Amino acid sequence: MRVFFNPVLKNFSSKNTYDTILVIRRLFLVAFFLTAIGLVVCTKIIELALIQNKSSSSASNNISKKNDLFRGEIKDRNGKILASNIFKYKLKAYPKLIDNPENTVEALSKNIKGLNKERIIKQISNKSKYEVIILRNITAKKAKHLNNLGIPGLEFFPSIKRFYPHGNLASHLIGHTNKNLTGINGIEKTFNESLSSGEDVTLGMDIRIQHAIREELSNDFKTFKSKTAATILIDIKTNEIISMVSLPDFNPNFSINPRLNSYRNSATLNLYEMGSTFKVFTIAAAFENSEINLSSKFDASKPLRVSSKYLIKDYHPENRVLSTKEVFLKSSNIGASKIGLQLGGESLKNFYNNLGLFDYSSINIIEKAKPRYPLKWGDVETATLSFGHGISITPMHLVEAASLIFGNFKNGKIKLKLQNGSIENKDSLLRVSTKEKLLQLMEENVLNGTGKKAFVEGYRIGGKTATAEKINFIKGGYDKRKLVSSFLSIFPINDPQYICLVLFDEPVLEGFSNNNDGATGGKTAAKTTAKIIKRIAPILGLEIQNNIEDLLVKRKKGINFVSY
């Protein structure tokens, strides 16, 4: 048997050899453990690096995603899109790459109708220009087709355009953006920051209701040849705007010219003397201050002279003593003035102030106006303001004031966004007894008073007509031929939830010699209100009243009051 010795160990004894081997083993074990520990540490370092890299990558992706977001969508309460984004293309030309401008334009004209050949030839013939934009807002389909023609010197560039699928339907409230997709009015302006970051905005508006109301208002707007018209519908349990229509309106998908009348929101910007709807506020203030009750008497046997210069008359004088109820149902200016004077100017002024009638409305859009009212407040002002003359407000002010009277809020603001359920607020502006009296008066006004044309079979509706003569700024005084006719309604009376205002500016009735004489709120706005409620009640989920027969009997037995 041959034995081989390690040359390194040949000079050592066996004991030394054993000790040496033992040392080597120990060194090996130490090295092994150090290597293992090193591998573990390296692994952890690599893992941490990967995690950090993944985190950075994720953050980078988020940033990229945020940068890639389009402008957020505007939706109605049911998720229907009111404003969105679409891709459009711009056609650019590079004059230095175009040898024959005439042939280029001729090739384009065969595929694009209405092309301004002379203008484009002039543009692309200018070799000093690096590039020129020939066309904008080209659809993807059209851009693809034109690109496939292979015309030298042309190039297409994508861009994002704001798109409003319903066109004119809610243009004033939704608003529009500029070319940079920045909101410049309406909802687009109010929520520009959120929309620009890619967030969607859901409104309390119901586009189905909006469509029905706009259609009915538009039909009568044309029939009455009105200068402007407006309708506002709010839910007084949430203070949400369900619908807002202003006529004339515009299509935000096309170029905007703010100087035109159609771009002015008459519901929030136009100031009107609202007339007899103010009798609701005057009587409410008197009820609240315990100055009157439904049976209180007021002498309307002759015109009321407030001073040597001012004489207040009724449109259709009764020439007798009227109760509070009759003052309301007959819409007596004399009676309302006497109620206001009995209440006192200071008390009436404070009540109007609590209704927000001296400041901007609470609606959160930039298109709104501040009321005009007298700085001096004497007997004359108290008398005239009691029936809605001498103070100019927007339709939005009137609706907001009505919501404070009939709703459950003392300082409630009009809401644009969809709310989560009704808002509970026990600190209402008026006593329950005052509300009940007012609701009684308003329902009877629809059954037997000036608002009879607003009656809709199967539904309990309350309302107040108004017909205000417009000021003649040239001749002075009021012009009987130019009226602002409106109707303020609340429904259903048994459980008030909705307030609706319909207004026509200078309506004309056929057979009245081309002027507005006779085009009262009772004959115009009340009639339109009935059409609107009949259409929207099923959409709102309002059930037909089964016990309406007694109301019909009550209506037939009522007095035929004048419509003013």
C-alpha cells in the first residue's frame, strides 16, 4: 500500500499535524460562517434595493398616470355624462416641404367641404413660415382618411377637446372651458381645480328633468315671444338644484361669444322686480311677528295714498274690505301694503335681510348679481316693497328665499353637488304654524285664486302668481306694456319637497295688439308650470293623490279671481 504524504506536512510530527488540521478546520468554519452571513446581508441589501426600486417605479407610474389624466367628467345625479373629453386633431402644413400649394389644396378640398382655398394657399405659399395650422377639430376618422392620401408636407397632431353631449340642454349651469381646458364659467369654473386634477363632479341635477322642463319652457317661450325666460327647480329637503333653465341658451360645443344675450344666465344674473310673489314674504313676516292672522281685515275700498306723490292701486280693485286670505288670493297691492305698514319698515327690512334679498345668492357660480334696493327705507319703500316693487332681485334669489321659508334651514345654501340624503336642521327660519298658514294660502290660490291655471289633476300644488311692470328708464315710471310674469310653486303641499319658479320677461299674448297687456303671471307662467309638473311628477316619483276629489269640489265652488 502506497502512502502519500503532503509535502507541506512531511516535516511535522503526527501531533503537530493534527493540531494544524484542527486550526485549518476552525478557520474554514469561520470563513464559512462569515461567507454565509455576507450572503444574507447581500441578499437583504438586494431585496431592499429591489423594494426601493419598485417603490420608485410605482411613484413614477403614479406621477405619469396623473399627468396623463384628462379633465374630469361632470355627471348628473344618475351618472349621466354632462361634460367629457374627446380627441380631435389639428392639421399642420410645412410650407418648405410643399412644392405645389395649389395641388395640395385641391387634393384637400376634394375631401373637406367648405375649405377656404385662397386663405390656405396663401398660408402654405409663405416659405418663411416653419409651420401653419390649416384646420382644427378634425375627427380621428377624418384625420386617418386624410393622412392616407399621402399628401407631402402635412401632419396631424392630436388634441383634447371638451365635449358636451347634451348641447344646449344645461349650458348656462354647466358652463364651458377655454382652449386650454380651463373652466371659465358655470360648474366648469366653480370646480375647475377638482376637474383639472382628473376628478369627476356629480351634480344634484337630473338631466331627464332638465330636458322636460327646457322643452316645455322653450315651447311657451316661443309662443309668448318672450325676451328671456327662466325656470329653477330645487329640492328643499336637500337644497339641491334639480334643474335650471335659462332662455335663450347656447351650445358650448361651439365657439363662445359672451357679448350675445344667449350666453347670459337670466336665472342668476338678470335683475327683475318680482312683483306679487313678495306678498308671500310680507305675509310670512307678519305671521311670524303675530301682527296678523288669516282673518285680519284690511280696507281696500279705495287706493292707498302713502304720500302726496304715491298712490297704490289694485290691478282689479274689489273696492271693499279684504281679509288676509283675500289679500293673498286676489293679489291685492293695497292689502299687502297695509300689512307691511302695520308690520313696520324695520321689521320688514330685517325679514328680507334674513331671506338673503340684499346680498348675492348663495349659489356657487360666478355668474350672479347683487340685488338693487333702496338705501332709504321709509313708509313709501315699506308700502311698495311689500308687493315686490322697488327692489330688483334674480330668480335665484326668489327661489332661495322661498326655500328658507318652506324648508328646514335657517341658513341653508343652494347646493350644486349631489347630497347624501336630506339635511336635518331643526333650527328653521319660521315657526311651523306660519308655514302651515302659508301652505294653506298657496294651495287655495291654485284651487280658487290667481294660480288656477297651475292646477294639475292628481297632485296637490301651491303657488303665487306675479306680474310686475318694468321700469321705463327713458320716460320714467313703469311701462304697462312690458311685464315680468312669473309663478312660484311648491309641491306636494302635504309633504313639501320641491319649489319651482317659472318666469317670462315681456311675454306677449295673441289678441292683445302686439303688446304685453294681459300677459299676466296667471295666464302665462302658471300655465307653463302645470305643463312642467305634469311631465316631471312621475320622474320625481310623486304619487297621484287618491283623495283629490274633495279638492276638485272645493275648486269648483271657489270664486273666479282675476289672474294677475
